[in-house]
Amino acid sequence: MAQTTATSASNKIQLEVVSPDHLLLSQEVDYVSAPGVEGDFGVLPGHCHFLTTLRIGELSYRIGEETQYMSILWGFAEVNPQKVTILAEVAEKAEDIDIERAQTAVTKAEEHLERGGLPSEVEEARISLEKARLRQKIAERHQQARNPHA
């Protein structure tokens, strides 16, 4: 390989996170971890090509020593040696999540799940609780990283 791209030469990989309404992130990173339907997967620069579906979960990416987090609610990931593209139905950066709203959503979802109902209502409540807990976890992690002694 006589030629190398700027991305591979700097040992970075381009990460793009796109939701239906906008580009949420486009940045060179050192490492990406995403929630695939078959399990979480990690990507370093030079990774082989693949395409997978995403489940509700945490996307993390590292730049130097700092790790950032996002919530991902379903979607697709396309990986090639220079770039990871996340096409998410819903994606949210940790700093954009209101922790109090997230905690309230967890409480409401737990109450809804406890009430029960038709199987479709119980499944909807279970998914709502999973999403709310994810958002709460990511918001709390971000808050702890910003205030490590709080």
C-alpha cells in the first residue's frame, strides 16, 4: 500500500451519526463502540467492512483519553476501514439529555409497566422503560464526568 489516506495516517476513524432530521456528529475519533442487535461491537481504524442493525443502547466513542456517550434508539451502522456511519431512528448526545426529565421518564415507565395490560401495552411499557433507563444512565455518566467530586 503505497498510498494512505489522512484518516489512516493519523490512526483515526471518521464517525458520523445521522438521525432522520439532522447530522448529529461528524468527527474523527480513535474508537467507536455501538449496540448491535447481535451484541455490542467495537471499531478501530482499519476495521473490515460490515453493515448491521442497531438496537436500543449506548454508543460511545473515544478521542484521546476522553470518552463521549450517546443514546441510540434503533437504526443501522455501516463500517469501513476509514469511517463508521450510524443511521439512527433517534440519537441523543449525553450533554443534550435533561437528567431530571430522564429520571421522571423512568418512574413513569416503571409505573406503566407495573399496571400491566394487554401484551402489546406491556411490551410498549417495557421498551419505554428501556429507553428511559438508557437516557438516565448516559445523562448520569456525563454529569459524573463533568463533576467527578460531586
